[in-house]
Amino acid sequence: MSDTNLEIEEYLKQILKIEESLDESLKKGDFDIFSKSLEKRYEILKKLEQFKDNPSVKNMADKILKKDKERSQIITNKIESLKENQLTVQSSKKAMKNGYLKVEESIARHRINKSG
């Protein structure tokens, strides 16, 4: 095997590890690791650019594009879920505040009634 093929193979192995890390961090919702993994992958892809005509590199790029579309959809779904949760929390907060104000008002009325 030539030095070039060994170099390509090593880069592809690194990318596979990073792809696993991306999937795992996305699954866990750890977007800090996700972002760092994307940066690492980008650096390796820049190194692989000189081998863009190699079939293995083309195949890997196609797989990455497909997987990134899936990841993008997962992230979009998570964002929508977070928005829904935020709205629910805001509604709950308002309900608690309104409930608290009614309790305060009731206590104040009770004090007024006691004092005459």
C-alpha cells in the first residue's frame, strides 16, 4: 500500500471516530462536544481535500452529507421541543404567579375581616 493510501486510510479512521462522537454527543444532547467534534472533522476534511478524487474519500464525503442531513433534522426537532417546553414553563409560571396573587389577596381580605 502506498504512503498516500495509508495517509488517506488514517484520516478516514479519524473521521469515523469523530462521526461516532458526533452521534453520541447528539444523542446525549452535549452540544459542546458536538461542536468540538465538528471542528475536528472540518480540520481533517481540509487535509483530505487534496485526495478528493479518491473513491474512498468520495464515499466518506457522501456518507457524511447523508448523516449530517439526519443530524440536522434531529437538531431541528430538539429545538422545536425546547420551544414547546419553554412555552409550557412560561404558562406554568404565569399560573403560579396568578395563583400566588389570589392567595395573597385572600390572606389580605382575611386580615381585613379580622381587624374589623
